[in-house]
Amino acid sequence: LKKLPGLEERLTLALDDLKEGVIQTKENLTVEWSGSKLQPNAFKCPLFQGGDALRECMSDVVKWWRPMLLAFENRVEATMQETVAPTLQSAVNGTDNCFICFVPAHLRECMARQWKSALAEIMRDFRSKCNDILR
């Protein structure tokens, strides 16, 4: 990561923004809000009557968090594109003297091409794992 200046810091800012957004949603968690979802049912065991209300509350929370998570995913992808792609491009163009010394030109060109498909695969997996958290 030494050759990718600012990557960790930019990803940390994106994560901090997500965390702050999630924390702010706690203002929506009120007794009135959750209580409005609890409906008495004489045909259910009293110990399990809150299950439907809990599922409905969690569904609401997921709806609040999903846009924030999507924005986070997009920021991560943009950060990766803006940080890694220029580094590889400078190697391909021969402007990175350290990198050019050790890697032949045709291999640098292959690396630059492969980065796009690798990033797409990385982001697909990342988005999948993020969405798993909301299930």
C-alpha cells in the first residue's frame, strides 16, 4: 500500500461516514415507533407475540441503512478506481521509475488491463458481503 498513497485514509473516511450515518438512525428508534408495530394476538403464545413486530422493525432499519451502505460501496469503488488505476497507468506509461525497472512493458500493460476486471470482481464480492450484513 506504500505505492497507493491516501488509499487507506480515503477508505477510512468512507467507513467513518457510514458509521456516523448508522449512529444517527438511532434517533428513529423510539418506544412509540416500535410500540406501534406490536399488535396483541390472543391466538399466539404471549412469549412470541413480539416476533412480528421485531421483524417489521428490523425491516425498517434495513430500509434506513441500505442507501447509506450503497453510498459506501460506491465510494469504495470510486476510491479504488481513483487510487489504483492511476498508479498502474503511470507504470504502463513509464512514469513510475521504481515500478518500470522491475516489470517488462508488456506485463505492465497486461496488469493495467486486468485491473478493471479484477476490480469488478472484487466489488461484486464486496457488495455481496455488504448486502449479506443487511439480511
